[in-house]
Amino acid sequence: MEIVVSGIRPTGKLHIGNYFGAVRNFLKMQENHQCYFFIADFHSLTTHPTPTDLHSSVSIVLAEYLAFGLDPDKSVIYLQSDVPEVTELYLYLNMNAYKGELERVSTFKEKAKTQPDNINAGLLTYPTLMAADILIHNADKVPVGKDQEQHLEMTRTFANRFNRLYKTDYFKEPTAFTYNSKLIKVPGLTGTGKMSKSAGESDCIYVGEDADVLKKKIMRAVTDSGPQKPNSKLSQPVANIFSLMELVSEQNVIDSFKNAYADCSIRYGDLKKQLAEDMEKFISPYRERIKDTLENKQLLSRVARQGAERARESASQTIKEVREIIGFKKFY
Ligand code: TYM
């Protein structure tokens, strides 16, 4: 059976970019793959070395995983920090990861710009830690959004290099995966790039968002001054609104707004109102479920413990074999 691994950093509530880019695929994959889904709490230290409340951020992601329908009896659901074997593999991979290639990774370059006073070694080696997460279970497939493509390429480079250096074919070359035809990039509401916390609260639609906040955020989404002539090209902010609709609205509704855009009769207020309604329909079933799950501390603790045990079983087997391949031998 194919092995699937993926994770999300605990930066607070999950937004619909996380859901449609990653979690939606997790839900399908858990039905017929051996899945490992974790919370990347080590990774969060690369940008927030002194987190104010790491445990509650982790609890939110765990509760949301369960509220969305990840099933702890089908998938292994765990915290990265519960599997210390990951850090050992990270160490081995770092021995053969080069400064030049790590400095060329676009997420590193972006973060180095946004946090110039904290360009730490963990940030530089973010892709080796991510590779360790994936290779610790020798994954075949990694469900992620488009923004993680380059990291997956690095994972394959490290897996390949390990095999070459130690003359083995131990690691597979895992690939980014989605059930859509292409990896997706969900845009934010501020008219720029992908939906992201770093673009600010007003950029993100959270899956547990309150109804009135949701409506306000969408009604304030950036658009433009309207089509100037028939059949003109969509500007980026308006194209973003349509991309969000593609996730939650009926095709005939989208088509009617596209036609209205083409003949210049569109009113952006109506477009956003429609998006807000359809997004509300998508979000409302999750709202209560997330709250209830977050309050169920016993459930969270049971799931995390069971996940840690099962993840460590697989991880310790990998570490044992990797140690043998590299040449560590015990005297006792
Ligand atoms: P992170 O925490 O930034 O995002 C988690 C997942 O959500 C996807 N995603 C998006 N997809 C589409 N559109 C968006 N706007 C959007 N924003 C986020 C991401 O692609 C990701 O799948 N490095 C990873 C976490 C990680 C990981 C791993 C993932 C650590 N180790 C091993 C897979 C395997 C990250 O920062 O994702």
C-alpha cells in the first residue's frame, strides 16, 4: 500500500487554503492509503522561536483535523515533536545538504527578507526537516498545495543523494499529490498572492470563522473599478474572487457572474454577497464541530498518544535501518 505523509504548521486556526490545498486530499487518501498526518510544531520555531502558546496552537490544529473528518483509526495523527526520530534523520540529511542549494529556496529568501534579524540555521534547513518528516516513513505521496512544490523537489534531491552516497536504494522519491489536475493555490482576499496568515487577518478565511466576521471579510475583499469594455481580461483581485467561488459555488452561478463580467453588467457587491453565502454554507457545519472537539481534551489526548505510538513504530524502524546503512554499529 502506498504511504502518504503530510503536515501543517500550528500557526492558529486553519484557513481555507490549508483545507483545499491539503486537508481535503487527506480526507480522501485516508480511505485507501497508509497515511501519516502530523502537526509540524518543530517547524513553527523557525519563525517563532519563543511561541506564546504553542500548546493551544497545536490543540487547535489537532481539533480541526478531527472536526474535518480525519479518522485516528484510519490515519496516524500525531505531533512532530512526539517523534524524536525525525530530528535524528534531520541531522543525517543535514550532513549532505549544502548551503548554496538551501539559500536558493524561495521560501528561505522570502523569510530572510521578512525576518532579517532572525535568519537562523533552522530557517535555512527548513527543507531538510521537511524531508526528514517525509522520509522518516519513506512516503510515496505528499498531499500539499502549490506553495510546497519546491520543498518536495528538495526532498527528492535529499533522498536521491542519500541513496547515491550510501550506495543503496533505501529511500523512495516522494511526489507532491492532489486529486485535482494541478496542485492548487487558494488566493487570499487582499488581491495579492496565495491566502496566507503573513498577508494579515483580512487576507484569510478561517474554516471555523464566525458568520458575521466571514461576511464582513468577504464584503471588504479587494476588487477593481469594474470592467471598462466587454470581454476584458479579469484583473488579479477579481480573478481571485472567482477562484474562491470555484471552491464553494455552483458552476451555473459562477458562469452567470462571468457572463455579467463579460457584458459589463456585473456588480461586485452581488458577486461578493454570493461568495459570502456559499462560503457560509461550506463553513457552517464545521463551526460547532471544531469548538466541541477542542473542548474534548480527553479525545485530543487519546488521539495524540495513539498517533505518537504508531508514528514512532514506523520512524524507529527507519532510523534503525538508516543507522545500519550509514555504518553505525553498537558495541553492546
Ligand atoms: P503550511 O503550514 O504553510 O500549510 C499547510 C498546508 O496547506 C497548504 N496551503 C495552501 N494550499 C493552497 N493555497 C493556499 N493559499 C495555501 N496555504 C497553505 C500548504 O501547501 C500545505 O500543504 N512546510 C509545510 C508544513 C510541513 C509539511 C511537512 C508538509 C512540514 N513538514 C512534510 C508536508 C510534508 C508548511 O509550511 O505548510
